[in-house]
Amino acid sequence: MKTELHVIFGTGPLGQAVMRELLTRPVRIRMVNRSGQATVPEEVEVIAADVYDLKNTRAVTQDAAVVYQCAQPPYTQWPTLFPKLQASIVQGAAVSGAKLVVADNLYMYGAVNGLLREDLPNAATTRKGRTRAQMSEALLTAHQQGLVRVAIARGSDFYGPGVLGSVMGDRVFPAILTGKTAAAVGDLDVPHTYTFIDDFGKALVALGEQEAALGQIWHVPNAETLTTRQFLTLAFKEAGHTPKMSGMGKFMTRIAGLFIPEAQETVEMMYEFEQPFVVNHNKYVQAFGNHATPLHTAIRATLDWYRRHLNL
């Protein structure tokens, strides 16, 4: 009998990846978004809630064993809305007594000369990097004060089933499938770690199962890091097309930002794509093992999803 309740805030690609992993466990799954609508299996409950309202987060997390924070406001509103959203989820998990596993990114480190590791300081100078640093510090403080039991999982730029709004999402995979030019971001010939969405979902669930994970930051496992050109070449080869790609630099991103607010928000993060951006995940692997999906397998799964999505 499925008795333990696991609550996922957010029904986007990462929330869906957590759901897929939880479906392999004998637990009840509840997903929370603003509309109450999502394409999920019949046994998964979906609830509509305004997550900025503490009453709602407390209600939807009541009796939960683990809460997964995979929700986020629009990219253009992170500094103003993201801390409020996460603080509300923290309060809900605290009242329920649930473990809280938070999906995070790598912005708070700022520009790093070398591998990205969990013990690096929060040295970001960008608006969104400082926001992420503030949120992470608040989580660890809440854990240290005994308010809530927290584990933080950090991943790099997503790709995979359901991932659209990403630098390695609908800007590149539809073009790869149709043999057109894939529009990547930054210098194509510097190494950049990309995170397969299902590996991120597996890591979040694994951290929720391990008491030793609490109170700590973990970089999720990733396949080997290649340059963006090498990554895209693999994808074109898998799709059966000749590789064609371009890299958008900071100047062109600024121009695009005149018309697309999300592109404008990307400008301050361009350092990630202009110099090596390589994530070290040894801490996680040594503690919980390496479940990173091989690149060929992950790229194939991504292309298969896009074929279905685009009816190709």
C-alpha cells in the first residue's frame, strides 16, 4: 500500500523528472502548480495552489514525508519573486515536518577559474547569482536553526525530455532533427557541463531518501563534460544529419534582449558560456554512487521526445 506522501512543487521538466523517478517507488505523489493541470499518470495527484500564500503551502504539504522544490517564477522576475516563493515552501515543509529537497543551479559561485565544487564561496556579482546565493544561504540557516531539514541539489543547464526553455532545449534539438543550424549560446569550443534532466530528478529523490544528505549542498551527477560543439555534433550524428551550428555571443544576445526580455536576462550570465564551465560531482558520487546517464543514451532519449513533441 502506498502510504508515504511525496509533494513536488512545480510540474515543469524537473518536477516531471522527479515524478518519473518516484513512480518507481511505493509512494503517493502530489504535484502542485498554479493551474491544477498537468499531463501525468492517473495515480499522480495534481493540486492548484498559489504557492506564495503560506496557508496554501502548509495545506498541500500536510503529512508529507518529503517535499521537492522544483518551482520557479518567470526568469525575468527572479530577484523580486523567487525568495518569496521559496520562503513560503520552506514554511510549509517546516510545519509538516517533511524533509525539503531543493533544486538549485550554479549561479551563486560567479565566474570560477577551475572546477565548480560545492565548497566554493558565493561570489556572484550578477543579480540572479546574488539572488540564488541569498536563497541558498537562507535554506542552510533554516536547517542549522532546526526549522526544517534541507538538502540542496545543484545542476547545470538542462536538456532532456520536456526541456524547452533552455540553452540546450528548443533552440537546438528541433534544428538537429530537421538538419538545420542549431543556435547555441557562447563559445562553442569551451567545455560546458550540461545536466540531463532525468539525472537531476533521480538525484533529488535519492537525496530525499538519505539522512546523510541533509544540511548539505550536492552537485548532481553528470555525464562527461564536452565542448558545446562536441555535444551538438554527437546529437547531429544521432539524428543522422550533418552538424550545423552557430554560437550567439554577448553582443548578439544584447541585441536580442531589445526584443526578448528573457534574452536580456541572459546577458549577465554569458560568462558561463565564454569560458570553461565544468562541474565536479565527486562528493555526490562518493556518497551515493554515479547514476549519470551516458551521453549517447541521454541525447537519444531527448531526440525521441522531441520527435514525438514535434510529430516528426
